[in-house]
Amino acid sequence: MIIKCLQETTDWGSYTYVPNHTYFFDEKSQLVGYMKAGTSVVELFKVPKKQFSKTRRKFKDVTKNFKLNEINC
């Protein structure tokens, strides 16, 4: 079950080709899916990713922008 949605806001400096996606996390803070920048399609993983790191990256909480019960995981 998805409980948190974070949109990456990292400034990549001169690396303008690096997109900032939206990430979906479960109650254990494991990454369960993502939405590519510029799309509205949510890609869910078969198995949660436990090693996703938020270190040196910036995010804003956009959970309120999504109807989480409509995203199946």
C-alpha cells in the first residue's frame, strides 16, 4: 500500500538532462514505484526497492495530489 508520494526537486546543476521523477513509498519507506517526469503513468515494482537513497537529493511531499486508493500495488 502506498502511503507517501515524493516529487524530486534536486538541482542537478549543469546536468540538465537528468529528470526529476515522482516516487511512491510504502509504510516501511521502501520504494514501490515511480512516475517518470512529464508523464502520468505510474510504474509499480513487483518487489519494493529497499536500497533507494534520498541522500544528497531534495524532495517535496505531493501525497495530497494523488488518489492513493486508485494506484494499485
